[in-house]
Amino acid sequence: MRPKNFIYNKNINGKLKKEFLSNYNSINKEILASIDDSEKTLNILNKNYKFNFNLNDLKKFKKFKKIAIVGMGGSILGTEAIYNFLKFKIKKKVYFFNNLDNSMIVNFEKTKNNNNTLFIIISKSGNTIETLTNLSFLKILKNKSKSLIIISEKKDNVLYSLVKKFNLFFIEHKKTIGGRYSVLSEVGIVPAFLMGLDILQIRRNIRKYISFKEKGFLKDSVIKLACILKEKKLNNLIFLNYCPELEKFLYWCQQLVAESLGKNNFGYMPIISNVPKDHHSLLQLYLDGPKKNFFYIFSSKENLSRKINYKNISKIKYLNQKTLDEIKDAQKSALIKSLLKKKISFREFIINKKDEKTIGELFSYFILETIFVGKLVGINPFNQPAVEQVKIFTKMLLK
């Protein structure tokens, strides 16, 4: 049975490995057990997940008309994905400080009425250098303590020390949940609530792909993807995105895939490619270059009514009375025909509905799929040892 909120099609070339078929069931039991264990990362998919905040305590922050979110990587990418996908529903202006970029700070300082801005600072470790740097440059600690929320681990770190010093509103980040898996926890749900979104709906379908009706859909995908990863014949994972509202979700997905599976000489290079724009710059390479790419194609059904009027121009009459949706769909269909002709592996995801349930469903599906694939090929999908080494070197150089 296919999911209703988004449709999935696949054309994955390659043979299935028997050990993956036999190992899947034991891994499935392990994952189901970890969902019910509050000390495991996947507890975020538990319908009875216990949040470290009270909604009544958050309601006082809903008065703010603007929200500025400061974080890095998994602490902010998921929230950006939610905002970008559901921006049409959100009435507040939301700013994201997700890099060390002086122009972002300067431009923000030029905006009017910053006194009506809520600042949400997120760092699991509480010591993220970029987050602490932006926090300082924004100059919000002393004068704006009543409009500031800190989300970090409750331990000896910089952010928690500031919470105690300035008596700031604090929400504990669970130590068992790594950044790239945290979007369905306090990290993504608190900002979503303050944006005015229905957080219960975001979490409504998150167990869908391990239920009886949908588990075959997940199993088939996971085993085929594990085979591709194990064979190491495809190096690049290209996200071809025909749906602009999904761009930030794909950046979240890029981190999820890269940090979870890029280990032990395994992994894909996940690349976001916005189309049809990139038809005119990269498509030649995609279709006729080295056969090292695996494609994910994302699109949506928009039902746009606005049509092109070229009735009196005979040379482009084929465009007359076509909607933007029809043109993009034709371009996507033409691309898929070319991929099939050249026997290039791809998967297609079609978004049927843009709402809270759909984005929550997308998050949970890709989290589960990534963890399953990692475990099948013998990779720990939860750690990031190479990243931690760079953090250590950076602090050494700054001392």
C-alpha cells in the first residue's frame, strides 16, 4: 500500500543480497525495541514521547511577531525545512542564523522593531562555536533575556551556564538524541509551535512506515539501497528537486545521509539540484557523464490555475493554455524517460499534500530508512567521529 501524502516510484537496478533479506527482520526488531526505549535516539518516534517543556509555559512567547533561530546543522536544518514547506501557513517572520555570515547579522540589525523578536538558541552540546559566536554578535543576552529561549543539554556547557547567570528560559535537549535526528523532538517542535503550526499533526504519522500496512514499502526500499551502498558502484546521490518548498528539507536530508552513512569508506555524496533550472547546466553531465550517480526526484501536485497565453504565436502554440504545473511535469517526465532509456537508477517522490502530517511523515520515513540501511551494511548511523575530530582541532587552534 502506497503512502497517501506522498507517492513513491522506483527504478533501482541491481541484485538483492540474501544476507540483507535475512538480517532485515532482526534489525527491525531492534529498531522497534529502541522506539519504546526512552534512552534511545529512536524514542522520538514513540507516540508517548515525553517532551521537556510544558505548552502552557511556551504560550507567553506566542505574542512575538518575529522569531530568530540560531543554530548549526541538525539544530536548525529541520526547523528550516518545516518553515520552508509550510511558509504559506505561517504569519510570522522567521530568521535563521545557520552560518558565520557577517552580512546576515548586519541585515538583521537594519530591520525595524527587533524588540518584538523572539530568539531561540539551539545547541545540543551547548558549546557549538558558530552558535556562540552568533549569540554574541546579536547582543541579546542582557537586554532581551525575556525574549530568549535556550535549548541545550543540561550539563556543564556554555549555554547552560548563561541560562543560570541570566535566568533564561531553558528547555533541556535530550542527550540521547543527536542533532540530525532531533527535528521531531524539542528542537523542531518548539519552534513549530511558536510559528503557529499544529505540532500534534506533525507527529501524527511518524510511525506509519513500521506499521503492518506500510512496512513492506520500507523494507523493499531499504534492502535495495543497502545493496547499492555495499557495492560502491554509485558515489553520488543527486536530489532533483521540482518542488521549491522542499529545498530546505533536502538540505536536512543531505546532512542525515552524509553524517549517518559516510563512514568506513562507505557513503554517497548527496547533492541538491534545483530543476528545471539545472536542466540547463548539469543535465548533460547527469545523463551522459560517468555512471556514478543515483537520483532522487522530488515534485508536488500543485493544481495551479494560472495559464500561459500564447494563442496568437504559432511557433510556441504548444505552450498555450498550459499551467506551470503542466510544464514542470512534462520536463520531469521527459527526464524520467531519459533515465529509463539509459538504465540509470532513480527514485521518485510526489508530494500530494502540503501540510503538517506530510512533513512529519517525510522526516520519519527518511530517518528510518537511513538507520536501517546503515545497520544492514554494518555502519553505526548515529555517530560522527570525523566531525568531532575537526571540532577538537578547531578549539586547539583558537586557544
